[in-house]
Amino acid sequence: PKNYWLRQEFDKKDPVVIKLKGMSLKMNPQINKDAYENNIKKGTIVKGKNTSLRQHIERNEEDEVFSKMSRINTTKNGITGVHTKMIVLENQCCCPYIEGITADKYKIQYKMLMP
């Protein structure tokens, strides 16, 4: 899931925001600022729970149609510290992830765009 912790110092009411995509923050109170810091410093992986509802349409022996609701509980890796879509270079630029190419293989060239 795409989860992140964001500081918004201009927002006095809620200066720290945690966003979870694919998981509910109410169901996963273990995902907080400390969890992000532990992941960065120690590589700690945090698991999260997700609940979704599914509706199935079925027929009985008399050929009547009825709906059946199911609740599906899944466990996901909430914070892993692994990103497989881009590489962040030493100058904080992002480059596409290509299998077998590491950040030190990219060439950084500085160019002045405006005088």
C-alpha cells in the first residue's frame, strides 16, 4: 500500500498527517509516526489489517436470485520501507526503477536552466 507520513507545519489544527491507501487508519493504530521512524532507523516492517465487503449474486434450486454479503479480512505489510517504482539519488532526484540498476549507476549532470 502507498502509505506516508507528512508534516504540514502551516496547519495548526493537524500539523502531522498519516495517509494510508488500501487500509483504514482506525483499524491500524500501530501505524503511526514512531512506526515510520522505526522503519527508517531499524528496518522494522509493520503489518496492517484490511476489511472489505463483497456482494455475491447466487441462485437457489427454484432459480430465485438472491445476494450474499461476505466480509474479507486480509493482513498486509503496512510499512516496509521498500519502493519498487523509483530510485532516489544522492541529490534527492527520482529516477525510474530498472531491474539490476542501482542509484550509483545513474550519472548526475547539473545544468543551469536560468541565469
